[in-house]
Amino acid sequence: MKKLNLLLSLPLFAISFIVSAQPSDKAKEIASQIVKEANENSQLENLAHELLDVIGPRLVGTPQMKKANDWAVAKYSDWGISAKNEEWGKWRGWERGITHVDLVSPRVVSLSGMQLAWSPSTDKKGITSELVLIPDVADSLAFSKWLPNVKGKIVMVSMHQLTGRPDYNWEEFATEASFEKMKNERDAHTKAWRERIRKTGYTSRTINAALEKAGAIGIVQSRWSRAFGANKIFSANTKKIPVVDLSLEDYGMLYRMVENGDKPIIKVVAESKELGTVPTFNTIAEIKGSELPNEYVILSAHFDSWDGATGATDNGTGTITMMEAMRILKKVYPNPKRTILVGLWGSEEQGLNGSRAFVEDHPDIVEGVQALFNQDNGTGRVVRLSGQGFLNAYDYLGKWLEAVPKEITDEIETTFPGVPGGGGSDYASFVAAGAPAFSLSSLSWSYWNYTWHTNLDTYDKIVFDDVRNNAILTAILAYMASEAPEKTSRTKSVLPLNSRTGEQRTWPTPRSPQRDGGKLD
């Protein structure tokens, strides 16, 4: 990602030397105060505890999401910062209850699993049934003939994993020949399973509905994340029957039992509540600008999460980074030149809905954006910053970064002018509208397989030194953007060819949010 075209092959310090003078004494003093406050009076651990441990996951449409919105407004108020919850749409209301899964025959043991988001509820007695597998049939006609066999049964719909060890574990301990053999067998197994699903005439997304219609009383899946103990937890996609995800270990055991004719029977209790249609919100906080109140620096993070765990690194860490940066700014820079906003967006996970709604509802603010800084890919320190296709982004970002401590900027690779993000997180909603919005992209910390949308995304995965680093970076960038003598340029670069298609890249265009979501057809 490092440095493209023109000056962009130069390292960050060289770019900054060319385009900027050294920060003013005032800027150095404010930056020093930001660092001091962040290190000596950090609120990050407490914010994380209150948000993640006490409130918990923040699935759109749940009471926990609304509790989080109200908690953030109250927290900002405690800091003397004006904040509000701004309704942008409605969603299917749902609340998770108890999930308990037990093997009751041929032996008795409690299993590790949980119902998926928006799963229909069982009654308190639960459901008990023999398990059946998706068969390997000739074609969709043969599958249609088989479907009546699911009536009254719980159906297993996921592939049985051949190994529960991640590749890095194999690579460390296996012989080279054994590792290659495992990968070849796994590839063949995966290909065969995909073909098995294809021949049903359905996809992994649509087969649940077909099983439900045919009389299945429950569905069991296992979406392994290729990491010890980690599974992806998404939504159920059924109207009346529960869907639960089981750990790789327990799912594999049950699968082998069915294959070997052991006729396993499980009991599933999956309690949840349907709450009708409920309003959903963005939480917006503001420190009003003293000289240019209609120009805006926006600190951005999505507030919602999936609910397999507590959403610690997706995106609890982004949320507390922006809240902590705003707290620090209020203390050391209470009268900013430009208005500083924090946007904690709702329903990012279902398609950037909260931020897209804000862009659509507030064209005046979008027009006045000086810069937006978004963080959303885990607990790690920021290591990448792209100009997002804005031709002159290096002019102002280079100057602003000069005020940031060298131990932070030394970790950051920059790409100027870069290419605009078309999705992925909420900054893209603003980029599509032509506003200079930037992603503060973090070091991985095994984000994609261990915590992204998994049952392991919890408080203990937070690396607070890195999050503190990011709060300092964000606060200093916000200060420098606010104090900049000129409004930032929005001139767009000529985009490069798409390396995959060979076609000319085009600038993304704004998309409308889904404002009435979560309903099953």
C-alpha cells in the first residue's frame, strides 16, 4: 500500500517536508496536552467495560442497541458535550434469550452453541429430535423427493470440517507432506460439499427456508472461522423454527454420529422475543465551532455489532476511540475553530445504513465536511492511511500528521492519492458523496479469523495500548483539521484501471439506506 505516483514514492516524512512547515508552537502544545490527557487520564478501559460487559452486543433492532445509544448520550453529557440520538429508520425488533443445546442420546452432554440473530424462539421446553444431514443427491428433483424426510427433524446444514486446527498450527508442527495432504483433502472435501448444496437447487442462504417449509423443526449449522474456538454468527433466515450454531468440535461429533448410524438426538432451547418494529438511531455528539461552525470535522465509527459476542473489536474499539478522542478534545480544545462531530452509526453491518441515512438527510453537513476520520477494523494501532482518491489529500494530511508523535506516525504507511473506498465501512458513505473521508486502518491482531463477526469478539481481545494510540492520533488529526487555515480540496484524481477487469475505475455514487429492515418476506 505504500506510496504511489509522483511524490508518493517518498516516505511520509519526505512528503511532509515538501508540503508543510513544522507545526506551530500552539499545535505542538495542544498535541502535547492531548498525549498527556490520553496517557494519564484514560477512560478507555471503563468505557469498554460499560459498553461491552454491561450493555453487551448491539444488534440493530434490539433493546441493547437502544441502551447503548442512551448510554453514549449520557456519557457525552457527563463530559459537557452536547449529544442526541437521531432516528434514521426502523427495524425488526428482537431480543436474544437463553440458548441451551444438549446431546441426549446415545449419551448425555451439554454442547457449545447459540441461536443466530433474529432466530425464532422455541418454547421453554425446547425441541427434541433426531438429526439428519443434507443428502448427496443427483439433482434438485431428487432433493425435492427427499425433502419430506425432514418433517419433525432437526437438520444439519454445514460441511463437516476435516480439521479443527488453523493452518498456522499445521504449518508449525506438521511435516510438509502432511500439511500439503491435509490441504488437498480439505479442498476436495469443500468442493464436494459445495457441489452437494448446488445439486439441491438451493444455496446456503436459501436452503433454510426450504427445510422450514418442508416441516423441519430446527436447523443446526457451524460456520467455522478457521481459528481455534471461533465461529461466525450471523442471522437465522427462518420465520418459525430456530437456527443454532454449534462449535466445530460439537458439530463434527454429531455429524460423524449421523454418518455412522448412531442416530444422535439433541434438545434445543432457544428463547427469544419478537418486539415488532422499532426505531433505530445514530448517536451524534457536537462541539460547536467558534469561527466556522458550518464546517465540520467528523469522528466516525459504527456503534452496532453482530451479537455472537459483545462486538469488542467490531466495532467497540472504534466507538471508544472516537468517544475518548472527543472527551480529550473537549478538555484541551473546548473552543474549536470548526465544529467537531462524532457520528456513532447504526446498522453498519447490514449495509452502512446509519451513515448513508445521515449523508442523505444532512447534505448541508456533508457539503461542509473538512475531514472525516473513521476506524473500524479491529483493536490494532493504525498502520495505513489512504488519500481515498482525493488528488490533493497529501497536502493537508501530510501537514496534520506532522503534529502527531513520531512513534505513532512511524507505524503508518500512506497511499496518495489512493482510490476511493466503495464500501466496507462508514467512511465510504461520505466518500461517495464527494466528502474527504478517511479510514484509519488498523493492524490485524488476527481480526478476520478470531474476532470479526465471531463468538470470540470480547473485551479480553482489546489491546488498550493500541487503542490509546489511535485515540491520540484521532484527536490530534481532528485538532489540526479544525485549525487548518483553508478548507480541504475535494478535487478527485483520475482513477487507475481496475487490475482485475482492466476497465477504468469510476468514483462510487451515493446509495440510499434501508430504512425499514429486518423483515422476512
